[in-house]
Amino acid sequence: MAVCGRLVLLAAAGEAAVSLTTGSRSSTSPYSLSLTTFDPSGRLEQLEFAMRSVDRGPAAAAMVCGDGVVVAKWSTGSVPSIHVCRVTETIAVTYAGSEADFGFLRRKCAQAAVDHARLYGTEIGVAGLADDLSSLVQEYTQTAGLRPLGCAVLIAGVDDDGRSELFVVDPSGWVAPWRATAVGNHAAQLQETLAKHMHRLSTVDDARTFIETDLDAVAVAGYRRPDDDDDRVVHRTVVLITADQGIVVSS
């Protein structure tokens, strides 16, 4: 009986282990507690949670025009916060997701720009900054004792040769150039709206008007719910970046 009882216990323990590793993707999975271990299906669950942080955060969008780049950031609260930050005279960054994680990455961007200028005597380019940031973010997905950073960063600016560029770095460290994109809450609807209207946005003034009308309506709709309090306000910040005027806060 003792042997049979022991076998029953072992079988039960085995079934529990199987249910944890092959069952539903919830916080009960042992792989969800590891920051750097892939589960048997090839997923890094903590990274997926970081992606969810991005999707739940207030939206940000940007678009490249013929004469520069326009960046828009939405935020909620009784008082607007500064969510679009200058890195150089012609490069700015914004985000969707964890504000604290963005603060850390913003400081890293500023340090990378200072280090580049000190070493090479020129300002860092938009693509160079995006590459540096993506390498740092990717390290946080594979280093023991660290966790993936819960924000996606938009890097927008104009290089010394007058070329306007836009990049996105997500929590995995993946980086890609875009002509126009959006991240955060309601990102899919914002991207759909951008795709429909980008053909007519040839200047930063066109893009600013488009953001203040069409795109703002889509972004704000993502926050409006029947049970919203009257004092819940959606703030919008629009930044224009051009070779001639640098970074200008429009609204």
C-alpha cells in the first residue's frame, strides 16, 4: 500500500507539472516567473507581459513628411506631463507603456548622444541612436536579474544631411524604420487612419492639422468609456521637427 500510495502521489505531481507547462498561458506557468527562459513553445512570457504594458499605455504616433517629422503623444490625468523629450537639437523621443521605464531609456538616449558627440565631434544620427537603444533594450531580455522594459520608444528626427527619419524600438529590442506609425492604446485604429491619409500629408503643417482633427478623434475615442469621470482629460502634445527650426512644440 505504501508503494501504491507513493506512485499515486508521483503521478499526481506529474500531472500537475504537465498542466503548468502545457496548459493555459497564465501566471501559474513556471516560465512566467523566469525573466529570461523560453517556454517549450518558444515564447518568453515576461516579454509578452511587457508588450501588454505598451498596448495599455496612452498612445503615441509619428509621421515623416517632406520637410520634417511630426510626433504626437496623448496622455491622461488632471495635469499634462512632458512625454516628448528632446535628445539633440533635431531628435526627439516619445513612448507608449511604462513612464518610469521610458524615463530610464530617455536618459540612456541623452547619454548616447553626448558620448557620440564627444567621441566623433558630430551629433548622433537618428538611425545610430535607434541602433544603440535597441541593443540596450535587447540586453534586458536575456540578462539574469533584469526584466524586459515595458515601453516602446519612437525615435524621430532630422539628420545633418536633412533626411527625416522615424524608428520604433519595442520591448524585445526589435527596431525598424517607419514612414508613419503608432504605438500604445488604440494603435491599430491609429495606424489604419494614418495609412488612409498619409498620401496627402506632404508637409509638417499638413500633418499637424491632420493630427489635431482626424487622428486626435481616433486617439481620444480609445479612452472614452461610459463610466469615465468628468475630470478625466485626454491631453495631446504635438511636436514638429525640421532642419531649419529644430524641435518646436506646437500644442
